[in-house]
Amino acid sequence: MTDILALIPARGGSKGIPRKNIREFAGYPLIAWSIAAAKRSSLVTRVIVSTDDEEIAAVAREWGAETPFLRPDELAQDKTTDLPVFEHALKWLEDVEGYRPEIVVQLRPTSPIRPQTMVDDAIQILLNHKDADCVRGVVPAAQNPFKMWRFNGEGKPLAQLLEVEGIAEPYNAPRQILPPVYWQTGHIDAIRETTIVNKRSLTGDVIYPLLIDSKYTVDIDTLADWAKYEALVYSGLEMVSPGASRRPMPDTVKLIICDFDGVVTDNLVITDQDGKESVVASRSDSMHIKKLREMGIEVMILSSEPNPVVMARAKKMGVEAIHNVGMQDKGRVMREVLEQKNVKAEHVIYLGNDLNDLPCFEIAGWSVAVADAYPEVIRAADYVLTKTGGHGAIRELCELILKNVVTT
């Protein structure tokens, strides 16, 4: 059996996004996505995270990776390249354990969204081509370098960057007649151990491509990238995930069931000196309910809250409500509602925020969490909204449904 090591580099000193590698990305630590890709592979035999940081190491172990060593500080600087990190790991493993893998797979945490067979596909290409030093993931380039220029300074002429045989002015040519070009991604490199040790390179001389669909092109550098690519996770794109696969929105929706506290409200309560409670809700959440009803989509509230404020707010919104449901009974009551209304579970969307909503998530055809839901709820959700409870979350969900569903 071929020893194949997945090595995930994750230093602790990220400047652009502090603590990036263990920050929650779509409900899971960022590093967990790369660990999951390695562990789901049928060919990888060992998964190791190379880090200088004890906290990152602990999170990596929690998600199933080994951390047999800590990387020296001098190999965890802003300008540290990948090669010495991999040389250090391989030397430590050989010196301490006598372990030498034949193939090393690099999985960078900053490219977390990967096709389900990507890791095995790259390894198999390397195994099939004895002349290959490395396999590198590539996508079609968004910009064509034949239309690029060298800048020599203001007041000086531009210089053509690349020439194409048979085309005098490639920068004026239609893109379709120019040679196709590809951009390397951070998703994966599958490298022979001898390429790293003997050639002192992470690519060597003979590099084979693994062509990746451009919709998986993800490289997280900024917080704006973070939000953008979290949305891609919830889009229904098939990918390797640390948890269960997320389901797409049903084509047909008949019923939306919402929790109350933390969904209709902001999960806070105002209590006066007489013990009377008030809550905060968003008027905008009622905006599309009438239109949904006209389309045959009903909206209702299912709440554990005993306070009559639930019924009062539901009446104002123009929706049905059931409240004072036992904390452990929401799933049972939801099933009873579906039976009474003769609605199939696969045509139901449930919107929640807390642990007692999880039984309803398991029943609904599509489970949705507000942006400030508890971590366990975000992990379990098929989709996470950008709005928090009590601040337009229901409106956001309604607009999403109006844009996407079939109601007949």
C-alpha cells in the first residue's frame, strides 16, 4: 500500500484575518474543511497539520488530524515559503518515526471549498504518470495574460507581456483564438516525496494538471472573501464538508415555520418593575407574507415561549401561531401540524436559532438559521441568513423563497 500523507500548513500569525485558521467558516473552523477533504479520501493514509500554534493544534486534533510536532517559529513568519515547512515536516517524521511517505498532498486551509473527489483525483493522476513530479490544481484563468502589458513607468511606452506565434497583436485579438491559459489554485498539490527531498521543490520539473471547475475557485484573504464564500457553501454546490451535506432549497415550498425568540425577535426581553415583558421585532418581516400566501405558501410561528406576546405579534404579522410548546416537544408538535395541514415535510422550511429547534431541522425539507444562531444550529442548517433574529431575518428568507421556488 502506498503511504500518502496529507500535510496541511496552518500557522498562527495570520495578519489579514486574525486567527484565520480556526475562525468559524460556515459553522466549522476553517482548518476543519481541509482536514475533512483529506479524511474523506480513499487514498490518503495519514493526515498531519503543521502549525506553530498550540490552539490550532488542539482544534486540528479535534477534527481528526495528527499534530506530532510544532513547527519552529522561524518557519511560521509572514514571508515563510511552503518548501521549508514541508522539508521540516518530512525530516522530523523520518528522524523521529522512521516514516517516509511516497506522496505528499498539500491542502491549504484558505481554499476550503473542494469537489468531493478532488483529493483522490489528484493522487490518481500522479500514480498514473510515472514521469510526474507533481499534480497541481488549476482553473481557467479569469484574465488572459496575452492581453496584459509590462509597465515601464509613466511617460514611457507599454511593452507587450507575451507573444503568440502567428498572431501579430494578441492584445487586439479575440479571446477565442488565443491559447487557453489556466490559473493555479490553492486547493491541492500532490507531490512525490522525492521531488521535495531530492529536488528541493514542491513542483519539480514535470507538473501535471488537475482541472477544477472554476465555480470552486476560492482563496480567502479578507473578511469580504469570508462572507462571499460562506454564501457559496450555502448555495447547494456539492463539496466536501466537515459535517453533513447541505441540502438545496426545495423546488416547491408550501409552509414556512419560524421560531419566535431569536427569530421573530432579537432574543432579548425588556422587563418593567411589574414584571411585564416586551420584545423587539422588525416590522419589515411582515412585508412579503401576504404575497407568499397568495402564492400558496403559508407562514406560521411555532414557539416554546408562554408569553402571550407571541400571539399578539403573530396577529399583527397576519400569521398563525402555536406557543407555549414544551422545549422538548417542538418536533412532535411540528409533525402534528404537518399532518393536520396535509403538507409533506419536504415542502416545509423551518427557520430557527437555538438548540430546541434542531428536532424541527431534522423534519423540515430545508433548515435555515439566522445569522446569530448558536454554533450547533449553524452547523446543522442547510442555509444561514445574513440577517440576525429580530432584524429582518424573516424578510430575507421570504425574499429568497420568492426568488427561487415553484409553488404549483
